Amino acid sequence: MLNRTLYDPDSDVYGAAPVSAWSARPRLLCCALTCLALLYLAAGCGSDAKVKTDDLVRQAQDAAAAGELQKAIDLLTQALDERPSFYAYNERARIRLEQGDEAGALADCQAGLQLDPENSDLIWLQAELQKAPGDRFSGDAAEPPSANK
């Protein structure tokens, strides 16, 4: 068996007695787990912000379904202030368009595409907004791409 040795980094004594690699493992494991936990938190995983914004988006969907469009927009704006997401931008764009705010809907599409440039629903909605009002949402473009999945 290979006998690898390490010097104890916590020792104040230069040339202190070596410690085996096996006795240093708990300290290395602790450091590795701490690094993983910090990466997890830095990525936003496990944060309350995601839970809060998801809840705000659900409340906004409920408000929109009940016909309370301004309340839905306010909730989505609050969610976007907490944690921007392409989904919240898409939802707010749809509601803004329903209210007749085409400029706001287009701005939301563009902001959402900054977060997810490949999002087919945002690309579709942005393209529909650039058509004349009478030509929108007809034929093959009547439904967003996600409706066909």
C-alpha cells in the first residue's frame, strides 16, 4: 500500500510531523462540501427567490383567468423585479397585448429573448406583433409553438 503523507496546514510549527492522507480526508471532505454548497446557493438553487417568483407567477395566472388583467400585470412585474424569467416576460407580454399595450408586449418579448434567445413562444409572439393587427394569430400562426407539443 502506498504511504502518502501530507503536512498539517494548521500546524504553526515549520517541519511539523507529517500526517497521513487518510487523516486529512475529513478536512478535505468538509472543504469540498462547503464549496458545493456555495456553488448551489450562488446558482440560485434552493433560494427563496425562485419559490417567491413562482408563486407570484401562479397568482398572476389566476388573476388573468379571473379577468383581473391589471392585477396580473402587477404581480408579474413584481416577479420580474425579484427574479427575471423568460416565462414571466412571456406571460406579461400576452396580457399587455390583450390590454392593447402593443409596445409593452413587444418590449417584454425582447426582454424575454435576452434571457432565452431560442424561446419559440417569444419568437412567435414577437413575429405576430410585427404583423398588421388584422393579419395576426391566423392560419398556422394561430397558436404558439408550445400549444402544438
